[in-house]
Amino acid sequence: MEAVIAQESHAGTRLDVFVSEQFDLTRSAAQKLSDDGHVLVNGEPAVKKYKIKTGDEVRVEKPEPRVIDAHPQNIPIDILYEDDDVIVVNKPQGMVVHPAAGNPDGTLVNALMYHTGGNLSAINGVIRPGIVHRIDKDTSGILVVAKNNEAHLSLAEQIKEHSVTREYLCLIHGGVSWEELTVEKNIGRDPKDRKKMLAGVKDGREAVTHFFVEQRYRGYTLLRCRLETGRTHQIRVHLKSIGKHIVGDPVYGLKEDTLAQKEGITGQLLHAGKLGFVHPSSHKYVEFNQEVPDYFLCTLTKLERQ
């Protein structure tokens, strides 16, 4: 059980805010711990609205995480290519890549375990077998998965060296004054919201994204985005840092997204359309392309007609 003594500068701070900041938790996680009686102030459980006083001893008891075990599930997946070393899949929007606390099953990993009979690399453990890189739940597109440890190590090294080709298409609100733009801003956790990432964080990790205008519409722009690095939420965060937002983005997007509401879009219009790498066995460069999904294409078609 961890404990922190409140200083004079903390006086008047809500308990959930104090716990979030001092114990490196999200605000919602701190609130849940308090609601469940796992936050003690001077030895007694305290409500999340409690106002901290100087000298308060705040203890947090973090319950043991629930063990999540990935298991095979017969879920259809769109396989673009497969051999003894790799599987290249086209992940649909809305599918999580691997099991986690909020998504224990129904993931791409569950589907792949069923499809391969468990024949996936073991480097990332039982929860993320075969997973070399990820894309967000509400991002669609191409992903390569390793079927053995040798292939996994080869692909991971290529990603580390920034030699993998990864290009996305996204639709953003508004126009831009440039045809090409490179954003180089470190990315790290947002200190005000630990569920989000933030560009320009002092201790963040290097992040580079190259943007190219593909098509201009009335009030919107289609961008091609090439990743040089692969940080969490990189494209979305870099766009937000220059005042641009992807249509349908529930986390970094506009609060009033009229196009997403009108078209019934439930996630960001961001698609991993190109993936290229050196094959682990043949040592030849291979590249895969996938058109945007129907709902994305339908939105673009309607914009063209305006």
C-alpha cells in the first residue's frame, strides 16, 4: 500500500485529483479506487470529493489486476496475405487489437489464435501473441502479425530503425495552407488527462509525422500521413498540435462534429492504407495497400458532390 503526506500546497485539492496526480493514475481510476474503498485518508476510507488538508496521510491500495487470458474465438478477419512467417490483415474500425481490462475478448488476437491454431510468436506474452505493432480501436487498416519469434524480432527491429513504410489517410476539418508538412514534436502523456497523449511534452518521446494533401473539399481536407516513428495516437496528437482535428475523433476531435453526426460516424476517419517491410525470410521488400472502408469512401463521395 502506497502512502503520501499532503503538503501545504495540496490543501483544498479534491481527493480524486490529489490521488490522480500523486499516484500516476487517471482521474477516473482514482475515483473508482475511492468509490471502492481503496483510498484511505489518515487510516479511514474517504469519498472522492474530500478536500485535502495539510498533513493528511493518503494511502492507496491498488487491487490485484484481473488476469486476462487470450483464447481463440471464431471471428471473421480480412487476411490480405499469409505465409509461414507473417499474416497481413485489414483490421476493421471498432476492433481492438489485443485483450485488455476493458476488452477481454472479441479482439484481433482472439480471431488470429483461432485462425492459426495458436501458431503466433510468443515474444509479447499470452495477451499479445504475434503483435508487433498496433493501431487504435477506431482506426481501420493494415497490420502485420508475426507467426514465429524470428519473424517478430525481424519486424520489431525494422520498426525500431524506422524502415517500415506506414501510410494513413485521414479526413480533417477545415483547409490547410500547405501541400506538405512535417511535424516533429515529442509525444508523452498529457499531465492533465493520463488517458490522452500530448505533443511538446518535455520528457516525451521523439515523434515525426509527414503530412501530404491528397484532396481538398469545401470545409475539409483529405491527408496522407507517413509515420517516421510510431507513438501512441501520433497522427491524431500531431494534428491537434497544429490546430487540426480528424472527423469523428472522439478523443482529440471537435466537440461539435457536425459531419460525423450527420453521417453517423462513430470513430475517427483514419485508415492505415499502406504497409511495407522487408520479409523476414525472403529478405525482399513487400508492400500492401488497402482502400478506405465503405463508410469512409461514402463520406468522401458526398463531399465531392457539394
